[in-house]
Amino acid sequence: MKTNLADFIKDTPQGREAEAILRKCVHCGFCTATCPTYQLLGDELDGPRGRIYLMKQVLEGEPATAKTQLHLDRCLTCRSCETTCPSGVQYGRLLDIGRAIVAQQVPRSGLAKAQRQALAAVLPRSALFNPLLAVGRIARNLLPKVLDDVVPEQPPRARAWPIGGHARRMLVLDGCVQPALSPATNAAAARVLDRLGVSLVRAPNAGCCGAVAFHLDHQAQAREAMRHNIDAWWPYIEQGAEALLFTASGCGVMITDYGHLLADDPAYAERAKRISALACDLSSAVEKQKDQLKQILAENRPSGKFVFHPPCSLQHGLKLKGRVEALLGELGFDLTPITDAHLCCGSAGTYSILQPEISAQLKRNKIRALTAPSPAQILTANIGCQTHLQAATKVPVRHWIEAVDDLLSSQALKS
């Protein structure tokens, strides 16, 4: 795509990156076939190709409008278009640049601005989020049913975190909302890895990965969160932690991008690059020792029918499409394929709050696909998807590592 960027962006790092991305786009339109919002709304400007044109216009000097902002806001950042694109267009990175510029040019209304500020202030800070969630759960039965989606039920208690002590150690991102919404997830990961001879270590001072603030137009706040985490993790890396694991694939996409997002920060660039290199989805760590795990579980096969919901961040952001499904299949899980597995469930971080109508329709479509085989459990790999989907079904929605931990625990009881 021919470009002629405006002077305000042309010779900046963001401008050079945006121009390189734009030049890769060949207008083929393959991306529209897998874009959830285009499929629902049927508007070219609510598909990747149309949004690219809108961003190109702004980057070339045409003033952004409220309509421009609306169409960019409606994007889920699911990056399904990247998986489909034959030219390798890094749409997600272009969108980050475009949204930041549009946010500078188009002030939001007082209510919209306050909503985004509140989300960016509360969700990444467990000291604020956890008490509010606790109050919401206490009052949940008194709230109108329409608010059930906002306040999830109390999750099952986590099994004990193993003592550890293994020579091999890996760091784990605790995250911001996951410890309160699903405390069993990281504990299950620690227990499974403990059986495989790996100690999973938490850095007490680490916090939110930065994704929440970044996608709410608070990119400076997000970068501060990244720097804070690097400082918290670095002593453990110097002491020999061999990987930085994440159990929420949405966080994983952000962490693997630390090196890129802090490349212009002389104080953090090298360490950020190292962090991104060490970042590893839990499935990759378990897969490397799957033969050992299969041996442990040789006499214990899972019962019941399962379906797996692959988060967009896992299959499109991290490019790990089919990884978890193959691993679970080798461990004996009866996984039933679902239709339109490539499409977003509508969670997408804070999207379900900011774009509730589109999100709700995507959730209904996804729940129909997931529950059609009448599974005993729905498994996934991201806390946002897990909470979002659980609000719409009585079928348990859990992280896949919890199901593996169940098997190991029942195996231990038998032996």
C-alpha cells in the first residue's frame, strides 16, 4: 500500500513502523472473512481492511473524527486477521499506534473518559479490585440479575501450593485479577510442574502485565507497569529462573512484546528484550515434558467429554493454534471439535464492558458452539475468556491445567 505519512509522525519510530506495516497490505480482503465484528456488522470500516484505511488517513494528516475512533474502538484486537493475512501484516501493532494518535486528536466525553480511567485504575491493582469484588460477591444475591455477568460467583478453593525445592525453577506471572477470580489456576500449574521436577516461583512485587491500561489509551501507565515488573522479576532471573511462565494467554501476548514496547527506553531495553525471550506459555513448558507426564498418568485416564475454547490471544496473538488441544489429546482427554473455533468469544479484556452489545452477541454464538456437544467441562487458557463464558453457562469453565491437576491428584489417591 502506497503511503505518504504526515510530518508529525513520519520520522518517528512509530511512523517508521506504521509505514512498514502499511506497505505490506495488498488490499486482498482475506482478513474480512475471519473478522468477528465485520461478520456481525457487515461494515467495511468494522473490518481490518477498513480500519487500516482509516488509520492510514490519520497518519497521512487527515484529522481523526469521532467516527474514526468508534470503528477503532469496536475492534476486539483478537488478531484473527493476522492469522489469515497472506502478507504478514502486523495489524495489532498498527492498531496500537493508530489508537494512540486518535486518542490524542479526539477527546472522549466525560463519561467515557471516566469509565476508562476507572477501569485502568481498578483492574490492574489487586489492592483495589479484590475488596470491590468481595463486596460485590456479598451483595450478589441482592443485585439485579443483569449484573450477574459483572460479579462472578466465588470460585472453588485452590489446592495447596507445593513446597518446591527443585533445582529447576521457573517464574510465574500471578497477574492482577486472576488470583481473585480463579485462584486454582496458578496453584494447579505449580502442582503439575512440581510433579515434573520444576518449582514455580512467584515474585511478590510483580503486578499487572500492563495490557489493561495499554488497550485503554493509557500507554504511559502500561509502560510503567512493565518497568515495575521487570524490576520485580530481575533478581529471580539473575538467580537462574529458566523461564517466565504465564497461565493467562492475554497477559502472555503483552509480556512477549515487552522488548518491542520498551525498545526505546535505554534503561530497560535490554532487560525487556531478555524478559520477552524468557516468556513462555504454560502449554509450551508442559509439552516439553509430556512424555514424563504421560508416564505418570498411564493408569489414569480422564472421564467425560470436554471441549476447548482457544483464546484469541493464544491462537492468534501467541501463534500457538492447536498446541493445547494436541497436548490434552495426548494425555487422554476426549476433546470434541467446535465450530468457528477461530472466532473471538467477545471478552477481549475490557471490551465486554465498553462494547457490551457486540460482546454479548459474540458470547452467545460462542456458547452455542461450545455447548452443542454437551460437554462435562469447557477448558480454556485465559482468565478473561473463562470468566466471560462462565457467566453464560452452567457447564464448568476452567483453565485446562486444572483438569490436568485433577488427574494427577486422583492418581496420587490411587497409589
